[in-house]
Amino acid sequence: MKRFNKYITRTGVPILSLLLLFGCNNFDEINSNPDDTTTVSASLLATNVILRYTRFSGRDAKIMIGDNALPKYVGYANEGQMDQQYNKIGGGDFGLMTILPNIEKMIEYAEGGIMEDSYKGLGAFAKAYTFYRLTMEMGDIPYSDAGQGAQGIYKVKYDPQEQVLKGVLDELRAADQYFANGTTFQGDPTPYNGNPVKWRKAVNSFALKVLMSVSNKESIGGINVGSRFAEIVSAGNLMDASTGFYGLTYSSQNRHPLSGTNDLFTSRTILSSLMIDNLKLLNDRRMYYFAEPAGALIADGYGASDPAAYRGVDVEIAYVQMNAGHSANLYSLINKRYLQEEASEPLRLITFAEQELILAEAVLKGWISGEAKAYYESGVKAALTDIMTQANGNAAHGMPITQEYIDAYFTGEAAFKTTLDDQLKQIWMQRYILQFMQDPKSSYFEYRRNEYPEFPVNPETSLNENNKNGIPMRWLYPASEASHNRENLEQALNRQYDGYDEINKIMWILK
């Protein structure tokens, strides 16, 4: 194990063990000889780093469904009830941190090359993305000393969430400047294909998302949230309609996680009434791309193109009742294209559509000037265009999204409202719809911030033991921390949560 000494985690567990546990790919190829530049290059490491965030690797389709159950997109009617839809969250993990040594090696191998700045930009973004996701899940986390196993730091202190988020914002600012000076780099599996201009725009768009997600705080580590937001917007290096998305396009080599699971549990995934009812209210044709008509309603004479043929499940009802309703074909299942197509629409983690909706909210908050209505309509049009161009219109039950439909979308409930409260809710709802089968944890984070859309809760069915009437607020810390890093864990719990690791505790950004 001597060759792995420099890849020891903060807990003293070899990276090899963690990579096997968390399903990281290509460890043998990348880390078998970290000093051999003939087998390891910055571009190879860049691919590994990017895929760590964009590929549904080491996880199965059922977990993807569970991620969508937590923010109430779907219900589940097979193999027993799914905990997430009944408000139970378990332990988180620090698996994302296992990529930190590869980030450092990528930057090291790029030194002196013409692509150095671009790889540094990718590294800064990757670190920001890693620590943002982890702190949003759990609160205080190891940050300043994380990934320092090579320096003999195995039991790492937990940094306060405010300091972690300041570090995230600093990394994103650094990434912006690196990409500004960068050149096209190799090893990028995203649609950006190493284009530093597009990467820079995505980095800044993500920075806006981070800032909006902490909008309940006026400042983060001395950074004024609204002012930093306005500064990024003023600089002008943001996504536009031609930038595309940061994410991954599925293919026969990298199939959609639900592909080929038609006869297994995923075929019993039901869209929630929260999702279906709001799509109907907006006359939103994404419903036809997301869902199948309910079999019982088709039998009653409704056509597949009739919105009346679609019925979601109230995900708070008892599992036995949900299962019985599924057996009676009462509900709309997830669209079969997800289960049958190897390459349904791609994974989109940072998009122009979401950026525009975030800008609309920023106008309403007074952070930037502009017209909220224009940003709102731009964001929704971009989201609809993504579906029109990237999803299979033949699977839309005769109701495809067309340019004519997009141009006429903003009528009735979809028209921009007149009161501030209604306008904010419209923006939040569109961001909610946007993340269906994409980045559902983002919708959960947004619910915590806004308490909208209202998630259904039934104390009779809730698995949230300490708050039967509430949605959990966080993941627990990894169980391994209690044995490998107890002293630092206890300090973090005492500082934040009265010494108690519990899912209803309120982290700093929500106070």
C-alpha cells in the first residue's frame, strides 16, 4: 500500500477502499502509478474529475428514483415503500471528496503547458461544486484541511458552513479568471468539449445559483450576497441561449440510468399529484413527456392527448393504498421513454434556463436592474426548447412541444403575475419543474429556502420520527465519522446542533 500513501483520506482510510465503496471508475488506470506521466495525464484526470459529477456512476436506477421521491416528484409502488417519499433521510457521505487528490494531480501535470489555466479553472470549479453540495446536505463539513492525507492530516476539523461557502465563492471567482485566460483543453466529456468560454459562463451561472441558494443571508464570510451577485451579472460573462448546458449527453456507451429497467421496479414509478396538477394548471406539455396516461382513465374513454387522462398520486397516502391504486391503473406512471431509450434527454446540471429564472428572482429582490418578466419568459422558453430539441417528441402522446406552442405559452396561469408573492412562486415553480429527473436535490434545497411548492406531509405515514408534520432539513453525517473522526465531529455537532446529529436540525444558512 506504500504507493497509495499520498491518497489517504482525512479519516485515514485509503482512497482505494473509498473508491471501491463509492464506485469511482478508472482508479487502477489513474492511480496505479501517480508519478508516471506516460499513463496519467492532465486530460485523463480531467475526464475522471468531470465524470465524477456528471455520470450516474456506482449507483443504481432505484437510487435515482429515490432522489426524485424526496422532493415529491414521484411515488413508488413496488418492493415495499421508499423511505424518501415518506420524509426519511439517512446518513450522507463524503465520497465526493475522494476526487480531491486527482484534482491536485491534474493541476500538477498541467503546469507549464498551454492548457494550464483551463485545468486550474476546472479544478477550482470542481472543488467548489464538491464542497457546495456537501455543505448544503449536512452543514459544517471538513473543508480547509480536506484531502491533506499526504501531509499526514487524517482527522480533519469541520469548518463552519459560512466559511465553507465563502471558500466556494472564492473558488468560483478564481475559476472565472482561470478560464478567462484559458485555452481549449482536452479530456472534457461534456458538450463543451473543453471550450473555456463556455466553461467560464457555466462557472458564473453556477455562482449565481450558489448565491441565490443562500439568499436568506445578507453576507457570507464578509461577501455581500446581493453585491457579489450584481458584480457577476455586470461583468457579463454569463450563459446565453447558444452556450448549451453543463452536464452529459447519454448514449449507448453511457446509457440513461433508467434505460433497460422497464420490467423492474422503475416501471412502477408514479408521478406525484403535485407535479401533474401544476403541469395541468400551466397547460404545460412537458407533462406528456414526463408521464404516461393513467390506464383506468384511458379505459374510461379519455385519449392519451387529453390532460384529463393524467392523474398523479398523493405521495403522502399510505403505501398499501398507493400500491392498490397502482394495481388498479389509477395513476400516471413515468413516461416509458425513460425506461426504453438508451439516450433520452441529457443530464443538465447548469443551464441557461435556470440562470434566467434566477435572474428574474434577483430583479424582484432588487439585486440587479432589469425586467423580471423578460427573464422569467426567457427561462421558461429555454426550458421548453430544451425538451423540444433534446427529448423524443414521438413519446409525447401526440402533444409535442413546438415553437408555436412555446410562443403561445404565456397565457392563463403561465402569464407573469402582478404581485410580488405570486411572481416569486411562479419562478420557483418553473425551477421545480425544470429539475424533474435532472437534479432533484436542487429542488429539495430550494424547498428548504422557500417552502414552495408546498410538499404534502401526513403524520400518519411520515417516517420523520422526530417531526411527523415536517420535511427533514438535512442528511446525517457519515456513520464512519463517529469512529474515525469523533472529536472533530462532536465539535461540529456542538457548534451547530446542540450536540445531536438529527435530520430536523437547522443548519446555519437556514437560520
